[in-house]
Amino acid sequence: MMPIKATVISCEKENEQVSLLTFDISMPNAKPGQFAMVWLAGEDEKPMSIANASPLKFAIANAGEISQKLSSCKKGDILFVRGPYGKPFEPIGKKWLLVGGGYGFAPLRFLASEGAKSGKTIESVLGARSSKYLMKPSVGKMHITTDDGSSGTKGNVLAVLEPLLQKEKFDCIYCCGPEKMMLAVAKLAKTHKIRSQVSIERYMKCGFGICGHCAMGGWLSCIDGPTIDGEEALKYTQFGKTCHDRAGTEVEI
Amino acid sequence: MADLTTSLCGAKMKNPLVLASGIRGNSAGLLIRAAKEGAGAATSKSCSLLAREGHKNPSALEFDSYMVNAIGLSNPGVDAEVHEISRAVKEAKIPIIASIYAGSSEEFALVAKKMSQAKPHLIELDASCPNIHSEGKMFSSSPESASEIVRAVKKDVKNIPISIKLSANVPNIGDIALSCQRAGVDCITAINTLPAMIIDVHARRPVLANKYGGLSGPAIFPVALRSVNEIRNSCSLPIIGGGGVTSGEDAAAMLMAGANAVSVGTALYYHKNAFAKISDELQSYMNEQGFSKISQIKMQN
């Protein structure tokens, strides 16, 4: 599909690292967990998790050359987007626990607001390195963790998640963040016999299943994912361990 | 029930469908996946002597009847790829075709020699990638340059059959195929993507970061049929024919044009279970027409 012109109407600083861009267009069929290819014409194009469909929003972290340029966009700047691509999170049950690490919380916050609209009970665990890197909260009850203890519970998301799962039942855990964190969360969910879904995003070229760059074994993040059942993900020895670099060489995460 | 089995350069195939090079990448996991999805054989994405990151994004765009890509031959390099191909040969349970790319005939011979350690069933010489013109002329553009790389590779690799992938963007694909046959090649693969570009009139720029790319998908199917038929009329080698095949009837037409096996690439974007769909449709067509074997699928004289 051809990219669609999208003008930035606001650029809000979420934290030290992340800007939340809002556009003058909507992607009404986009669901939480899906992504769009975002093109800064003449520069580069990157897959971005959709942070909101109407109006279209992306939470862009200042990481890497093109992301830095995208995250420093101002009101009136023009980008070109195509999508949505990929498989959205599957709604399971009524009581959801969202677990987000860093800017991985962006698609979960979109999931939280969509879930709340359809009567789901939402609770979230949001982790970051420090208070400076915390994303804005979602609807529902929030638990905060920071590695340095500058906000909320000291430690990573597991510091809150383990005791929480001891005393409460959830229908599904939705998780997005660093892959090693998602691996730990998927294992923990399995131990507690709770369904989980994780969102595995990898370096992509085409975005629609042709180039093979985003593969985890025989699974393709762009068309089979990015969302995947946690137990299914655990079957892949590469999950949380290795991915492909720009040339397609398998490298450690 | 019509029998879909066939063979290509000595390799037995459960059906004539071959995963085309460039689709689904370099890794063993994805070649094994193609086998599980019902491919009769699978070709890896081309690999070069050294690792390449390929072009920047946007590197591919998809439309209703065509796709344009300029991935730019990203690959981990032949030494890493040999491990992937070895694993695929052992685990995929279908013939594996290793595609290689190089910038000179000497380098083609070197990469082919290295790749032969993985013991693929066939090595395909990517002599016609349209996305890297700035890095050198397309080898398949003349009978001389195409046959030169065939000779160089055949001199160094004697234990594995060699195919050469040709471009339809020439006035004489039949002559080029014939010259490759005379140079000793064992098989012809045709066609590669066709030179193309996409312009976004709102951005007022070419969309592909590389500006130019290769056209594939249903839009190129009639071009592929004619090219394969011209090759069949000029040379007697087995042909892996493809370009825009998305249905069993397309595959039957490709076989009638003169192909011995049919490559399937962009169809994987259009249909989630492309191999199963195309082979089921081909079988239905054969049953309907009273063809019991693949070799019977021919045009009327």
C-alpha cells in the first residue's frame, strides 16, 4: 500500500527518552498490538507500535538515528505512514494484567483504553530504569517499578509481579518490553497457569512477510506476530536469546 | 488422483512448487517452514561472499496485483549461510536450492565452492538482481557475461548441479539461456523481478530508499510465461519457471510454457497457505483435465 501523509499536530514529551506524537489522521481499523511503517521521507522508515488509532499516535523513543529524528518531530512536521500491519493482541477473559517495560508500555496503554471501553478490569505493572524513564500511566490500577528505586517499588517488573500473582488471579497477562523481560514474564505466567501474550518486535525491512529479517526460528514477527501467546513463544529457543542483525546474521540479544 | 511428484536435476520433489529466492530470507528455520507449508523445494535468499546489510527502508511496497522491493541482497555472508543451508538440507526433507550472488565470475566461483560444502541439491546463480545496478552490470544481460559466470562456477564446482537465474529485461532471453547451456549450466531459473520504481506524489519522492526496485507478483505473470516459453524453444535444460504465479492454473500455464518446476514467491504475501492452495488447485485442474502426471501437462500442438 502507498504511505499516507500524516501531519504532526502535537508532540508531547512522555519522559526523558520518549515523545508521544499525535497526527491529523486516524487509522480506524488499527488494533492494540499492531504496528505501522513510519517513513521520514528521504531518510528511513521504521516499524512503530500503534499507541492510538483515532487520532493516530506513536510513542517514539530517542534510540537510534532515525528514531532520534522521528522523536524530535515538531507540530506541523510531515511523516508518511502505512498500516496497520501484524496481528493484534487477542482479548482473553475479563481481568487483564498489563506488564510493560520502558516504552513497551505504549501499545499496552492503547490496549488498556480499548479494554476499559468493553468493560475489562485493567491492572498494570509499569517498569523503567528510573523515574525519568517512566511512561505516562494507563487507565486502571497502576503498579510502578524502577531499577534504582527512584519511583515505586525498587527492582524490575518481577518485583511486583511475583507477589501480585501469589494473591490475585488474572485471565491474561499482556506484556511488552525488552525481550529478556518478556521471557521472564512468559515463564512466570506459565508457572502460575495464566494465559499470557507478549509482543516481539525485531528488525524489519518489508513489514509484510517477505524479507525474513524479523524471524524467530520459523516464526515471523511481522505477519505471525508481533503478538504471540507466551507459551507458544517459549517453544522457540531464540526467544529472549537471539535475533537477526541488519545483514540477517543471528546475534545475541 | 493426479500424481504431483516430479524431479529436478536428480532431486525428487513431492510437487513442482519451489519457494523462490529472496522470499522469506536466509535462515534454515524459514526454509524448513516452507517445507512444512507444502513447498516441493525451497530456494534460500541470495548470499554473497561477505555479509551485506542491504538497502535502507522503505525497501518493499505491496499492492493488489504487484509488489516492488529493493531489499538490497541483505545476507549474513556465505560462511554463515553455509551453516543455515546445511541445517536446512538435513531437516527440511525437501530439496534445498542455495542462491548465491557475486560481483565477478571469480567471486561467483569462490562463493559457489564455499556453498557446495553445505551440499544443497542445486546452486542457483543470481545473475539478474535488478536492485544493485550501481554496483555493477547485471550478468544475465548478455550471452557472453552470463556464460562466463557459468563457466567459472562449473570449473570449480562439479558435484552439485548449477542453475542460473535470468532476467526478462532483455531482448533475447532464449539466446542467453542457450549460451548458458553451451557453457555447461544444468538448469535455468526465470524470471527475476523486473526493474521498477514507485513515486509518492505527496512526498514528491521515490518511495524506495534505493529509488529503483524489482517488480514481482501477478502483474508480471504474462511476462514470465513468455520468457519461459522462449527459453523452452531455445534450450533443452530443465527450467524453474516463475513470476507472479498465485494459483494452480497459473502453475499449469507455467508448466505448459515449458517449465519443469514452478517457483512461488510473492504469492506468499497474497495467500497465507500459498503452497497448499496452489498444489491443491493444480491437482484439481489435473484431475479435471485427465492429466495423471506433471509431465503430461502440455499445450496442444
